Amino acid sequence: MIEDGETGVLVPFGDEELLAKQIIRILSTPQLHEQMCQNAWKSSRRFSRGVVAERWARLIREMLQVGLS
């Protein structure tokens, strides 16, 4: 869901120091913060209830077809 550098940042699990540095970097750079917010908002449409439900339905149909072949 997160696109590193586009809709947010990814840091290794447990690296609290890097996480803090990235949060400070984003919040102290208004243009970067605004761009990431806009990108995240646009990207969020890919995860709407209807889109996710259709993806699950398609996956189940495909699995059933493979299982019946």
C-alpha cells in the first residue's frame, strides 16, 4: 500500500531512529509532505471497498476455475 518515496516511506522493522529521522524530514519539508499526502490520497482509491471486493471475487473465481480443471 505504501510506495516508498511516493506515498510515504518504508523503514526496516524496529529501526526507530530511522523512522524518527524520516518523520522529521517529511514534516520539515512542506512541499514533500504535501506531495506525499496528495499521492497517498490518489493511491487510496485502489483500496476502496468495491475495488478490493472485486479483486477478491476475481481471485476466488480464478481459483475455482483452476480447481475444477
